[in-house]
Amino acid sequence: MAQTKVTRNRQVTIPAEIARVAHITEGDILSVDLVGGTVVLRKAESELPVIRIGKKISDAEIERLIAEAAVEVSG
């Protein structure tokens, strides 16, 4: 079992192996619940699609992605 320390600001670091397996990356939102005295962290479901791009893209491509997301959100 992995362990982590709580900082004075109540922050914790998720061990790299657990973050990797859980697909948790920088910028992700986690929900925090208390279940029978146990703290449970869960990757939150986003209402809007998240676009992570590690490369340069054109303005036209950004507009296309926004349009696709708008259609997906509106149903």
C-alpha cells in the first residue's frame, strides 16, 4: 500500500504509480468523499469535454474542436 504525507495546507501528493494506473494527470479534478471514516478520492466526471493537446494546432482546428464539443454537449 502506498502512503503519502499531508502538508500544512492539507495537500497530498498522489504516488506516481497510482496516478498512472488511475489515469490522473495534471489539471484533472478529483472529487473527495468521506465513506465510513475513509477518505475516497475519485477522478471527477467533467460536464464538458477536455481537450489536451501537446502540439501546436491551427485556429481552424481549434474552431472545429469547439464546434464538435458544442454538438456533443447539446446532445
